[in-house]
Amino acid sequence: MVSVDEVLKKLRAKAKSTRIEGMTQYGMVAERRLGVSVPEMRRIAKDQGKNHKLALELWKTGIPEAQIVAAMIDEPEKLTEEQMEDWVKDINSWDICDQVCMNLFERTPLAWKKIIDWSEREEEFVKRAAFALLACLAWHKKDEEDQRFITYLPVIKRESTDERNMVKKAVNWALRNIGKRNPNLNKTAIQTAKEIREIDSKAARWIASNAITELESEAVQRRIRK
């Protein structure tokens, strides 16, 4: 089996420390970061192939790029609720959060349950994970019925008052992605956004206004009519 050290060696070979400053300007945590781009991480992950045991070991390193690669190579069918909980509490940067949700967490049936569980938690990146996961599912699960997503709109509304930047952006992302699935969900998401806009909260007003602007735009309306 390929060792953790071999993967880290490949990551360090692609690392550019000059990238880190730019990453921090976008809110990514610099601690232990190597400076490897996502396309390069994808190539390394593709070379390794799926490997659950290696993924677990890479995650333990605490190196952001290694953790993202871990999510890319893990085997969704071996993912347990315990592992999801262990990983989500370690997340300390929005890019790790989103990449883990996109590359691994959304690929397990447990995802729907964890959206509810994590949306009720107070840790910033645990709560972000709930809505990043919902956004990813709305984006990728093309065959899911509308009602599946309608069920989560009250959760979006409930958490729209969270002023933390990393949370409110994920709440907004989830609402927008649901509203871009089809005409029915577009109307329902816009109505939810209008209700959110009436809440006495700066975060809620931003989430709602941003979502309405995009969901009512000609570009989105034209795409969902096709």
C-alpha cells in the first residue's frame, strides 16, 4: 500500500509557499498548509485510487491538503457516522469543509441525517458543513424529488440569522442551489428567501437579498426553463 509519507512527498513536490498568502486572503487557514492547488490534489488523488485506510491516515496528519486528498480517495461505502463526526469536528477552514462535503460526505445516505444534526450544532465549521452538504446535494443529486429539498427550507430559514461569515455564506449557497434545480423549487426557494428577508437580522437580509437576485435573474430563469 502507498504510505502516508509517499503521498505527503508528492504534495510537497507540488507545494508553493507563495500561494499561501493568497489563500489566507480568501479566508483559508494557513496553519500547516503547504500551498497545493486543488487540481494538483485531484491528480495526486487519482494516482492513488480509492483507499479507505490511507484516507484515515492522511486525515490524521492535520495538513489541509492531505485532508482534502483523504476525502478524495476515501471509499464512501465504508464511511460511518462515527467517522463523519470525527472528521467534521477537526475541520478548521472553509475549503476543507467544502471539499470534504463535495468529495465524500455527499456520497453516503448518511448525508441527509447529518444536515439536520450539524445544523443544530454551534461549532462554526460543523454548522457550515450542514449547509455546504445540502448545497452539494442540491447541485449533484439530479434525480432527487423536490420534496426532499423542500423539507430542508425551514432549516435554512431557522439558521439564516447566524452572523458568522462562514455559516451565512453556506446557508445562502444551499438556498441558491435548491432554487436553481427547477422551476418549482425556484419559486419555493424565492418565497423562502422573501420570508427570510423579513427577519430582523443583518445576516438574514443579506442571505435573502443575494439569493433573490440570483434566483430571479434572467440567466437562472432561462436555464431552469430548458
